[in-house]
Amino acid sequence: MVGGRTYRGVVGRRGVDCAGGWLFGGWGGGHRVGMGGVGGHGAERGSLGRGKEPRTVLAGPYGHPFHPIMVTVPIGAWVASVVFDIVALGNDSAARTFAEGAYWLIGIGIVGAVLAAVFGLVDLLGIPRKTVAFRTGLTHMILKLTVVVLFAINFGVRAGHGYESASVAGFVLSLIGLAILGVSGWLGGKLAYRYGVRVADERTQGQGFAH
């Protein structure tokens, strides 16, 4: 029973078992994690709680970070640019239209990625240093910035080549960028779904399983 409600569902493999202000079995084989009243959300005390709480309201409210929302813009734009490139390279009659479309999609992705990186940096600074989560987040950020640089070069190559025509070099750069982006995205998922960075604590998650 938590807050007058009984939670019969489960959260994760070990479920939720709250009593006397303590959460049992939430992480790693039945470790007991204290429940503080941080920010009015009952986030865990210590390092884990720091990684879950927003560093500033600009990063998004508790349990609803803005960074994962914003990364959908560059991902969608860059994936779409590759599709446009394939059409442009394979269809002479549509080459001009789709090549130009790919060019502007890459530009949109760059702007979106820079904005998303700002919010991601804020979340990264909220993770305690010298932890596996922080190192993972740092690697995630470095890879993502590498992708931004690749697409910026890609954008420049297309501008110099003539963005109205299909660019094989630009297409190759896009494929390399997406490959690195996939690795970076996998690490981002690991931060959220394995380490719980900016994810609400299990007591809060348990509210969704109340009858």
C-alpha cells in the first residue's frame, strides 16, 4: 500500500513492494533504496536520485525530459534524407527534386541536433561524475556530436557540389553518420532503460499499475 493505494501490478522484473517509505527489489537483486522527498516526487536519495531529477526546469519536468523528444527531429530528418538520396540517385527524372529535399532535410537535422544536444548536456551534468552512467552519457554525447560534424560536412559538400544534383559522396557520409547515430542511440537507450537516467522512480511508476 502506497499513499492509500494498493499496487498489485509489477514494475520491471522484481515488482514494487513499498512499505514504511522504503522500496524493495527495485534494482539489482533486492537492494533497498531509500525514498526521499526530493522535489516532491519521492526520488531516491544519493546518486540514483540525482540522475533522475531534472537539473533545471528547462530540461523538462520530472519523468518527462525534453531531450528524448527533441532527438526525434534530427533522426527523422536524417533518415528521410537518405531515402531522398536513394530516390535521387536511382531516378534521373526526380533527381533534382529529391536531391534538394535531402539537402534541406540534412540542414533541418543539424539545427535540431544542436538544440537537442543542449538539453542532453543539461541532463548529463545531472549525473554524478565517476559513475558508469556518466561515462556512458559522455560517450553518447561525443558520438552524437561526431554525427553532427559529419552531417555539417555533408551539408557543405552538397552545397559546393550543387545541392540540386544527387551526391554520391554526400550519400556515403549520410550512411556513415546514421551508423554512428545508431550506436549513440543505443547508448542513450541504455542510459534511460538500464540506468534510469531521467526516468521516474519505481514508486512513481507503480501508480500506473494501481487498481
